[in-house]
Amino acid sequence: MSEAPVLPTATYAVTGATGHLGRLAVDALLRHGVPARNVFALVRDTARADELAALGVGVREADYDRPETLDAALEGIERLLLVSSPTVGERLTQHGNVIRAADAADVGFVVYTSVLKADETELALAPEHAGTEDLLQASGLPFAVARNGWYVENYTGRLDEYLERGEIVGAAGDGRVSAATRADYAEAAVSLLTGDIADQQGYWELGGPAFSMTELAEAITETTGTKVVYRDVSAEEFTDILRAAGMDEGTAGFVTSLELSTARGELETDSPALENLLGRAPTSLVDAIRAARV
């Protein structure tokens, strides 16, 4: 897909704009040619938004947990990127606050960053995302859902650890992950946000070229010159390893459940939607590893 057409007079807002994905989305909006004066960064703490303000975008306080901040934050906004909250267990309430405020403000289009296969997967993270999708459907607001796969950064962020140990330990078996970089997901969300609403509405399954953990280890070896292998263990052994590393029981069980979702193929998709929205191939795994080493 070519670069999405921009409505010059539209006003855009991005929630969580000081977070990883939100900040990248603000940058993508500006690259798409949206004037800075038409872009609003919605943040919980405006004191942390100096870099955003320096770009010329508007900065507004918007705290998911304080509904009274959301009405003012969304005043005059026509298109909203709702970046999912990082607070597992509280997301549905938080997202509901934003959706209600968007409805009250007559926002014309909402793009929400969900998770791959949210309505059918057993992934532990999915229920809150699926619930948010239901809230959007019930709201009557025009919306698109960007069902993002895993971030490549989930792995490249641990690159030093993998290199030091010479191995990746997991319980994912031969399961494959259709991961992509945060920058690619942000670009895709903005492509949805700035495009023709009639064409963009609906659910978009997004993911990059799939790889197994063995293939991840091979790519790290190829890119860095340091041998890394994947060691697959049982779910029980993996949980024990996490606990031995200091992780509490609940968190260890949660992380293990994510490994088992990978093993079941729940983080893999053959959808071409990400490439179509980007108008190019997603960033390759090798290029992402190489960039993480810079």
C-alpha cells in the first residue's frame, strides 16, 4: 500500500505518547505530512513530554485512570490512536474510560492497538484486548483494530543476555512468532489512522515474517558472530528456571503461559496486512538484531 493519504485539516491524537509505541506513532504522523499543529500527544505526565513539545505538537494531559482528564484531552480531536495500556489487569477499565470520552467528544475514528487473534487465542494477554474490541464495537464509533503480533524488541532487548549465556532457554518448542519492530507497528497504525475511514475500518492481523526460537538463535549467531543456540525445556522446568532467577510464582506462571502460546502457534500469522499497510516488507529479523547492536 502506498503512503496513506492525509486529511490536512484533520486533528490527530495519540495516547501514551511518551511510551515506546506512542512516541514512534507521533513521529510517523509527522513523516506522513500531518502538520505538527494538528497532532496532539496525550500523556499521563506532561513533565516528561518536553521532547514532544519541541516537535511543535500539542501536549495534553490524559491519564487512563483519571477520566476527568480525558474529556479535555479529546476536545476537538477527529482521529485517535488508542495505544493499549501497559498495565495488565487494569486495561479494560482504562481503555473503557478513553472510549467513553472519545464518544462524548465525537471523535470520528479510533484505531486501537490490540493483540494478534484477540478473539480466538488462548494467549493470557488476549481477554482484555478482546474486551476492549467489544467496547469499541458497542460504542458505535468508527474504528480499526491493529492486532499486533509480538515485538521483535522482546528478543533484541535481551540480546546481551543471550550472547553472554550462549543460549536462549524457553518452552516454545518449534512454535513460530510473527514478530515485527515497534517502528513498523507504529507506521502501520498511522497508515490506518490517516487513511480513508471506509477502507480502514475492521480488524487487521499484523505480524512480520515468522521465526522459531531456533531460527532466532541462528540469526543472532549469523549477525553477531557469537554462537547462540536455543535450548527447549518443559513448561515445568522453564517455570522452575524463572523462579530460581528470582521471579515470583504468579509472574513465572504468566511468562510460561506465553511460551506455551508460542508453542501452540498463537503468535504466528500469515496475514500480509502489515506489509500492505507499510507499502514495503517489514524490517527483517537480521536487520533488527543488527540495529540493536549499534
